[in-house]
Amino acid sequence: MSLPWQGLALAGAGAVAFSGKAIIVKLAYRYGVDAVTLIMYRMLLALPMFAALAWWAGRGKSPLTRRDAGVVAGLGFSGYYLASFLDFAGLAYISASLERLILYLNPTLVLALSVALHRTRVTARQLAALAVSYAGVLMVFGHEASLQGADVVLGAALCLGSAISYAVYLVYSGAEVKRLGALRLTGLASSVACLLCIVQFLLLRPLSAAAVAPQVLWLSLLNATVCTFAPVLMVMMAIERIGPTATAQTGMIGPVATIALGVLLLGEPFTAWVAAGTVLVLAGIWLLARAR
């Protein structure tokens, strides 16, 4: 019998592990590697784990139909390949703190897509929650832009594109999760994304570009295991124990963890603007959850 604290611990650990991805990417950029090469190594090292997950979760189940294969390929492209690549590219231009706050707007983007695609009604409380969240992101964005200039605009746009791509995955994956199972779908879609990232590298870079500093390889291994594969399992196990709502609410520590790690490991400044923006984003997401 699982206890509630076990689910909360898993959800919290998963959120912190996910947040560490941005820190590792920023550290790797210090060794002169680019986004295409860095994400290739992350996905190359994660591929065996996700392939094993897909095999394990699919034991004894019906094989994929042609439709299933097409859907999995599309979800893998949107949710894990494109979202990951845009995120990595954006981190070359903005702080880890701003990146995490932008990605944390994901629930608001899912709501917007639901309105556009399914004519979902939006209440006044939901609109208020959206306004609070975006005010927080704009506060931190404006502060960084005043210090770093146009690069922040590009980086923020790339990370917002990442959040939108992942929101598309979430909107369209609901029915497939019920059919294929969460772990099997995650393993399959992530494996597709891993292959796409490897092919992208082979098409855009010479093989000599794979020669990187040893520190990049170790950081990529850490990213693939601790910050990619492990949190997927932890979040799934948390959902089994305490449900998706409590898991999502516990995950609100993610942006705070990213900011703390950014200050400690990257030397990023912790200003009143960052603190206020983070409070607004978390408050907006909390209000949105309550409004639903």
C-alpha cells in the first residue's frame, strides 16, 4: 500500500529533476557546443532507455496499427523532438530562470488550444489566471531584455515555441494515452524524438562535430538519465499514487528549483524582478487549476 507522502516525494523529485535540464544545458554551452550537437548526445544516450520502456510497457499488448504508428510519430515530433530542440536553442540566449517560467505557461497554452480546437468555454476566473501568469513572465522578460537586448527576444520566442509544441502534444495525446497507456506512449514517442535528433545532427553537421569536450559527454549523460528518463518515471509513478492534480500542483516547485540551481551553479542573479515574476506565474497557474 503506497502512502500519500511517497507520491508527493516522487512528484517533487520529478519536478526538480526536470528543472535541472536547463542548468545542465547552460553548463554544457560553456564548452562551445551548439544546440544540434548537444541535443543529439542527450537523445542518443536516452534512446536505449526509452526503447526499453516502450518494449516493457508493450509486453502482452496488441501490436501497433498503421494509424497508431502515424500518431506516435506525430506526437514524438511535436512533444519531444521539436519542443526539446527549440528549448535547447532558446537556452543559448536567455537565463534558465526565464526559460523555466516560459515553459511553465504550458497549462495556459493547453487551455488556449482547447478553446481554438474544441470551442471550450473560458471563464472570467480562467482569464484572470492567464493574465496573472503572463504578467509574471513579461516582468522577468522585460528585465532581461533591458540588460541583454535583442538576444532575449529570440531566446524567449524559441522557448515559447517549445511550450506551444509541447502543448500541442498534450492536447492530442489524451486519447492515445487511454488506448496505448502512458508509459508505452511515452517510450514510443520519446524513441521517435531521439531518432529525429540523431538524424538532424547527421544532416546538419559533419561527423567531426561529434568531437566535443569530455565534460559535454558527462553532462549529456546526466541530462539523459537524471533529467530526462528518471523524471518521466517518477512523475508517472506519482500520478498512480496521488493523481494528476496533486502531481501537477507539487510540480509547481519546478521553477523555484530552476532559479535556485541557476543562482548556485550558474551564478545567475536573483533579483526582485525574478522573485516577483516567479510568484505571479506560480499564482496564475494555481488560480487556473482552481478555476478548472
